[in-house]
Amino acid sequence: MDICDKAEALEQQQRQQALNNALNRPLEHGRIIDGTKVCICCDEPIPATRLQAAPNAVRCIDCQALEEAYGNG
């Protein structure tokens, strides 16, 4: 592997990492559709009980569980 191949591999790795970071970054305040805060993953309304327990939640409880189980890629 020559220096050009190494540079190309490093560039691809950095681009993939930047893409993963951008795709997995939660929206700071979540999404609001028609006045209802919705999950950033599935677009379903986040239940009031979840928002009472975690006011800054951006995912519903099911999507949050998946995020915690499988992480950010």
C-alpha cells in the first residue's frame, strides 16, 4: 500500500465518521409537528408521561431503548 492509498483510506474513514456523527446527532430541541413534540427517529408523538419524566427527550421510549442498546453506530 503506497502513500496515496493510505491517504485515500484515511479520507474515506474520516468522511464516514463525519457522516455518522451528523446522522446520529440528536436535534437539540427535538421536532415539533402541529404543536406536538415527535420522536426524531419514528416521527410518532412522544407521550406526555415520557416528557414529564424526561422533558428534553427527543426520542420515544422505544426508539431511546434501541439507541441505548445499539448505540451511535
